[in-house]
Amino acid sequence: MKTKILFLFTCLIFTSEVYSQSLKIGLRYEPGILLTEQNSIKEVVPVLFCIASNITFEPNSWSGLIIRPGITFIDEQYSGYEIGAFIKLKLFSSKFYFVTGINNHSNKATGHNSAGGYGKEMLFVSVGLGFQSDSKFGIDICYYWTNDKEYGYAKLTDGLTYSRFINRQMNGILKLGLNLSWDIF
């Protein structure tokens, strides 16, 4: 992951005419929904507590590199720390932008008698669209997906003798991002 972040950062620096137009730091709140599946039953789980900080390097007026460390608390099966690297590209000469990147979620290991979460790293790919209303506030909607889908489990039992574990799978995450940031220089 460090190699990918370094590659993205290097590409942005060498493709820009100006080495540093601005550096911003800010906060991000990301409500959304998890699209999960367990035992062939699809579920939609609300995401209410997902916050992050933003460090945005904009080498020119149409692009930016965003580093986003954060934390997510959803339920006992999917919670933990996150860090992501994203590229933001302005669409034409409007306030709309395209954003894509990767996000590493460190899922916390949990468990009790009937369910739990696997302690593991999950790498997500993301794509989305956003709107920058002014220099401080922006809003975007992003879809995240991963190939490493299993993040939790549940124990099914008949109450007496039969029991088995069934994995919970992540089909995707849809997040609405609310960004507030300030110029450092």
C-alpha cells in the first residue's frame, strides 16, 4: 500500500506545472450504508459513525491528492481504523469533481457466542463524484468495493445439537462524504 501511495504522489508532482498550489487540512464525516450478505440474505446496514481527517495536496487548480486517516464504528463485526489515498480531478471548469482511490480498513477482531468480526486488513477501491461549494466545504458520494469480502461470522444453531458458522460478506459500501477543510499554505 505504501508503494501505491508513493506512486500516486509522485505522479501528481511530476505532471503539474506548479509544485504546490495549496495544502489543506480538515475533517470529514461519512454517513452511508454497508451492502452485506449472509447465508444468501442481503442486508443494508446504516453507517452513522465514520469520521476522518483530510490532508489535501493540490499541485494545480484541477487535481489533488488526499490522504485520509479515520475511524469507523458500525457494529461489532465491522469497526476499526482506516487510511486512504485518493485522487481528486476537477471536471472541466466547474465545481464538480471526480474522486478515486484506495482505502485500507483494519477490521477489529470481536466475538461472542453467536457472532463476531474477523481481525484483518481489507483494501477497498473507491470511485465517486463530488461538488466543491467553496474553498472550505465539499460534498461527495463514493462507492467502495473489495475482493476480500468476508469480514464477520455468525453461529447458526437449532438450540440443542446442531450449529455451524456462516461468514458475513461485504458487497460494497456507499458513503456520503461531508468535507470541511482549511488552507495551511
